[in-house]
Amino acid sequence: MRLLGTVRLPGVAASAPRARRFVRELLPQVDGEAMADIALCVDELVANACEHTASGTGGQVTVVVSATRDVLRITVLDQGGTLGKPCVRTDLCAEDGRGLLLVEALSTAWGCHPALNGTAVWAEFRMVPPLSGDAEIDGGRGPWRRG
């Protein structure tokens, strides 16, 4: 994976739209439909970090964007908590808790792992057509599309 950009934001709800804007500005070559899916996932991951971890009690979240020729990865790092590993909730009657269900549906893969003093939650998106070389990741030959 090649690092494309990173931003550190306060662990507050207002950081979710700032994170979406950061990703949109970083990846202008991504087409509208694919970016809508990516932005929604960024929103959910940042909101979860702010709501369910120590990041939301005066801490910060970090958004990391990386890519290979045909995969875009968004990683959100939080500052830890006591709730355990993030999981998909399938209770459709619940008032909340379906954010990771959206991430699971819109991304090609997602997961989490311990990172520093917290957790890294990531989502990947397959982008087609694949770019022909790492040097083109930042300024490809046209819009990336959802795979």
C-alpha cells in the first residue's frame, strides 16, 4: 500500500464531515458513485470512533488513505476503549448500531486490528480500471470507478 494522505481530527461528531471532505479532496479522480460509497463509510468509521472509544472523550481520530494499483483503503485509528472489537450488528429494529453493516455492504472488505493504544478499523474498495503503475495513483488517467 502506498500512503496517499492522513489527517488527525478531534474526536467529536463534527469530525465526520471534515473527514469526508478530506477524502473527497484527496481523491478527485474517484467518480461520484464510488465516492458516495467511500464517503459514507468514512463517515461511519469516524462516527464510531468518536462515539465508542476514548477518542470521543477529548481524544482524536486519525484517517489514513492508502492504495495499491486497484485497491483503495481507508483506515480510521482511534485512541482505544473498553468496548472490545468492532462488530456488525444485525438487529434491524435497533435505533443505532448498523454503521458497520453499511461498511460491510459498501466495501469489498473491512476489518480491524490493534494499533498503538487503540484500534485501526479499515475498509477497502476495489477500483477499476486498475491504474497502470504506482506513480499514477495520485493523478491517474481518468476517474476511478467502483469495482
